[in-house]
Amino acid sequence: MTTPHPDYIEYVEALKDEINALRKERNAVILAHNYQRDEVQEIADFCGDSLALSRQASKTTADVIVFCGVHFMAESAAILSPQKTVLLPVLEAGCPMADMIDAPRLREVKSRHPDAVVVTYVNSSAAVKAESDICCTSANAVKVVNSVDAKKVIFTPDKNLAHYVSRFSDKEIVPYEGFCPTHHLIFPDAVRRAKAEHPNALFIAHPECLPEVVDLADHVCSTSGMYEFVRKSAANEFIIGTEMGILYRLRKENPQKVFYLPARHILCPNMKMTTLDWLAQSLRYMRHKVEVPEDIRLKAKQALDRMLEVI
Ligand code: 13P
Ligand code: SF4
């Protein structure tokens, strides 16, 4: 690895100083998803999975929430904390899976299954949440589906998470056809190869992976679940089946353990858009404000609140 130029190091230090000063001045909290760039995770007040970040957003006493993640995450914060200013440093940081469904398409699915309850993964727009009965994250999807008072569940938008949940539920699950392009970069053959190369390693998969990949896993969980699993495990080697941003904290918290990816890069380009530069600009110019129209917000909040009550 090449050593960065001294001018660059100085520039980065100046950016960090500015972010630290501005977060105090604005009474801001910086939340970062576990897939964010290392340096963004490092400067954040709180890093977590979607569930933990939703909880933080609903209970923070800060005036400003800067969300280092993708658009639906900032939107969820705006839904849960309407009195706060929610900023998304890069407005274009979206989630392709969330964009695979919209409210009219969900209404059409609902019209074909009028007896079903709608469970929507938080990776969705506010308008889709507003059309849903309850939300879930990868950490609580099984619990949420099993908690609903119906035999039939429309599960949107992730077909792989829907399939994973169906392994632990007697309910009839109608999956929507969405998926995460990043987790689809993990192929079963590549996992088999990694397992053959590292026979002592445990394979941990995110439930957004293909069912054939989940079949190969020793453990399946959300991103934060992976930190917990690795910390408690007696094993020393792990093959990681999710976006590679998670390696930063895994390596930091477990310096004696070794981590492998089943592919060279498992990367979500949207999660990587947020840099220290954009974060500093976000606090400097108070942009980009994420707001949700009140009628949609109230309906979407019901679905999120129901989820937060289940766990
Ligand atoms: P979790 O961090 O909740 O496991 O979510 C993964 C993800 O893909 C977020 O976009
Ligand atoms: Fe969306 Fe997948 Fe990126 Fe998460 S990792 S934001 S689900 S595209």
C-alpha cells in the first residue's frame, strides 16, 4: 500500500476537525450504517444495522441527524423524528432494492391478496411503508412475520429475505420479486471454493443472499448480528457473506481473527458514496434535508412503530 501524501493527511485531519466542530455547534448526531467507508464509521457517533439505527433515530436528543447511509434510512429517521432536521450527505445515495417497488405496484399486489397482511422490509420508500401494515429489518424479519395476526403475508420487496423467513414460519408468504444487487454478487460456487480453501472457517451469510448461498451458511444474521457472532465464536476464521464495509469493525474488534470474502469485492456503490468531504459539506451547508409529506409520514410511522413494538 502506498503512503498518502502529507498534504492529503493534513487535508483529512482538517476535515475531521471541521466535522467535530460543526457537530457540536449544530447539536448533531452522526449515524452510520455498517457498510459505510472505514473513515466515516470511525467518525460517526453511532454505527449499526438498520434496526439499531432506527432505534437511535427515534430516541436521540440531538437537533440534527446526519445519516451516513442510503436514502430510505434517512427517510425512516425523518418519519420517526419529524421535529429533527435529518440530513443525507449525498442525495443520490439510494438503494436499488428499495427502488424495485413503489406504492402503485404494492397496491396492485394487495388487490390480488386482500386477505394478506403486508410486511415490508425497511429497505423501501416512505410511500411503500405507508401502504404496509408493519415493517421489519433483517434482524427481526422472522419475529415480525410470526407476530402478525394473519395466515397470509405479502413480503416486500426482498424475495431472498422472504424465502429466508419462510424457513421459520408456517404462514403462507407471497414474496415480491425485489433483491439486493450487491448480495447477488455472492455465488454459491464462490462460497464452496472459499470453504475448500479455508476448511476451518465458518461461513456467515446475510439473509439478503440467494437461498442457495444461505443453504451453505453456518450462521445467518443481520450485519450487527455478525459482530456479535464473531465476538462470541470460538472459531478463528470466517468467510463473510455481505457487503465488505463490515470488515472494518470486524478486524478492529477481533485483531486475532481472520476474515475472507467469497469474492474479491462485495461492494454497494451507494453505501460508498458518502465520504468525509460530503459529510463535512452536509454539516457546513445543512444539506440535504430529507422530509416526508405528513400524510405519508403518519401512515409509514404506524408501520415502523408496530415493528419497534415487536422487538
Ligand atoms: P442490516 O444492516 O439491517 O443487516 O441491512 C443490510 C442492508 O442491506 C442495508 O441496506
Ligand atoms: Fe440496498 Fe443492497 Fe446497498 Fe443495502 S447493500 S443499500 S440492500 S443495494
